[in-house]
Amino acid sequence: MIKQLDKLILRAFIGPFLATFLIAIFVLILQFFWLWIDDFVGKGIDMATLGEVVLYVAASWVPVALPLAMLLSTIMTFGNLGESYELVAIKSAGISLLRFMRPILLASLLIVGVAFLFNNNIIPIVNLKLNKLKYEIVYSKPAFDIKPGVFYDNIEGYVIKLGSKENDGQLIKDVIIYEKGNYLQDNLLLADSGSMTVSSDKRFLKFHLKHGTRYEERGMRSTTNTELIRVGFDEYEKIFDLTSFFRVQSNDSLFKDNYRMLSVRQLKHFMDSVVVKKDSLSKRIRNEVSANFSFATQYDSGKLKLPVVQKAPKNLQSIFPDSTKTILADMALSKINAAKTSMDLFYADYNSRSREIREYMIGLHQKFALSFACFVMFLIGAPLGSIIRKGGIGTPLVFAVIFFAIFHLLNTTGEKLAKEAVLSPFVGTWLPSIVLVPIGIFLGYKAMRDSQLFNKEFYYRTAVQFKKFIRRNATKNDA
């Protein structure tokens, strides 16, 4: 049964948690667009596509925002309770720190479970859709916009320059259209004026030109003996295909093998298949490389009973006549080069398979490690808030940023070192928890003993006492 104390603490926790979670998501979305703004600007993205990007980005940052929200909200919750002396009242009633932490402890465990389900079932789909969408946007051409006085070359096969363009965007003057041909055959179209319109389906650009000249060069590519044809016109219509400006369509299968796009079950399946390929690769190495050295499969000549030689040869070369030494050396060098080439190819393939296995193992451990990070942040935030006893957003935000920066740095570094095989995938992905859990236990120990760990007056009094101690020792030495 939930008691009044539990309701009090949960009400104090839920509000800051939801607020900090939404703020964290908002900040992380801004960070994403800050990094990708150069690739998105000028691509003619409509509001529906932009909303889709924002939705996928927000969902992809949920595993990172949950630990940050848990850390900041727990510091704020217990800081507010401490600042309003509610913690003092609770402790004076004989209730231990662990008891009034219990509601948020259970809430943190619930969030850990929800985070794991989200990481395992939703995040792979979100990452797949987001990467597909980013690929389509990044590799699509910039939005169609011809500015006067500037050479425009985004339409494949053409370069266009307008002398001027009216405010309505249709009436144009001093038009130059250069048609890119082969090395020798280049066509040029000049017009005094005209109009520029886009078809209703936005697939074609129509130029209706007036009073101009078209220059065309004809001839064989293999010779410079070509002819120039000049045609004058009063009216001329030129149509350009704009279908290349539409968003590039990609297939989901392009990214489906990435470890960030897979659930736990899929990661295990892919990892097993890669292990089988890696084992078969080892057998291929033994079979194909040894084929270059047939003597390795022959009977050991050292066990043969050879006739007694009266005089041992000085070296191996002295056994063979001069006419065959060069041939034998070339044959040996050829065999060695062939074996080295094969080994280099197999080595690169073997390293690729090994890295692929490490990435799948990293993805597998990250499903659990990022979810468990919510509980780790509770271990740090709850005792930290009860120690500093400061509510609001200022002081809690400072401590939250410090500890979350440590967490993010350890998480990023550990993943990178695990990919490079410096650390095992288990240690690399669980490195933040390995470092921060002891800190949380230490802070919990200090909070249960009403430590003045972050009380500036305590450090001021300690400094005064230390100065007095130094002065007394100095006086005794002078005496």
C-alpha cells in the first residue's frame, strides 16, 4: 500500500522528471540539427518530412535523455525537500534515508525496464528509418533556384546564367544556356529575353525564349575538323527535366545489418552467422595458403634414410647448377608473393569479421547498459540532492551536467576502445557503470551520515582550524 510519504516524494519527483526529460530531448534535437544543418539546408524539405525527421531524432535520443532526466530530477527532488527542511522533518520522525528513497528507487527500476523495452524494440526501427531518411535528404540535390548573375549547374548536362530576373520569378533577360557535350562538341544558346516557368507537377522547367541564337558544333570526336552551325530564332522553347531534384529513394535493407538497427534476438542471430563465417575463413586460410607450399604436405624428409654423403655441401645453392638457380629463385619468390597476397586479403577479411562481431556484442551490451544507466543516475542523484540541499534548477543543473558529462565521455570512449579491441565489448559498454556505481555508493554512504561534503561553511571552518593549527606550530617552533 502506498503511504502518504511515498505519494509526497513521487509527486515531487514526477514533475521535474517529465520537465527535464522534455528539455533534454529538445536540447539533443537542437544538437542534431546543429551538426546536420549544412546537409539539410537548400534541399527543399517540406514540413511533413521535417516533422518526420524531428520525430525520429527525438525517439533516437530517448535512451540518452532518460539517464540525464533521472539524474537531474532526483537531484532537484531531494534538493527541494532538503531546502524546505522536509528531509529534516522526515529524519526526525525516525525514517531512514533508504526508506524515503524507496518510491523513487522503485520508479527508477520501472524506468529501467521501460528503457530496455524501448531500446530493444523501438530504437532499432527508429534508427533504421532515421538513417534512411538522412541518406535520402543528404544525397538529394539542392532545391531548384536560379539566381541572376550566377552560373547555375545543378541541372545535369547544363550550365545556366540569367542576366536579370523580375520579382515574379518568371520574366528573364540576357539568358545563356551552355549544354555540356563531349570534349569537342559544345552547344550554346543565347537569348535577349524570355520567361521561366515550372510545370504543375514540378517535374519540368520550361524556358520560353525570344530573340536569340543557338550555336551547335558537329563533327567526329577523334578529329578537330568540325563544323559550327548558327541558328537564329524569334521564339524558342527549352524544357529541362527536374526529376533528379526529388528526394533520393533508398531501401531499408541498405542499413539493416548495422548493429544499431537490430534487437537483442537479431544481434544474437547475426553474431552467430558471422562467427560461422569467421571459422570457415580460418579453414580457407589453411587450405589456400598451404597450396602455395606443396612441400609442407609431403613426408618429412628428415626421417628418410639417405645414403652417406662423403662431403657435406657448403650451402643449399651449391647443390644446384648455375643454370637453374635463377629459375628456382624466381619460382620461390613467386610462391612467396602469392602467399603474401593471399594472407593480406585473408587478414583484412578476418579483421573485418572480428570487428563485425565486436560491434554486434557492443550493440547487445548497450541494450542493457544504457537501460541500467537510469538506475546508476538514481544512485548518484538521490544522495547528491540530499547532501547539497539546494532546490530549483541552478545548482542541481551544475552537478547534473558534471556527472552526465563524465557518463557520456566514458560511454563514448568505452565504445570506441571496444571497437578497436583495446577493451572487451563488455568492459567498454559497461565502463560508465563500473566507474559511477562506486561513486553513487560513496555518496549514499555520506548522505546517510548527514555528511557536509558540499557545505562551503564546513570547508571554511576546516580551513580556519587548519590555519590556527599552523600558527600554533609556528609559535612553538619560534619559542
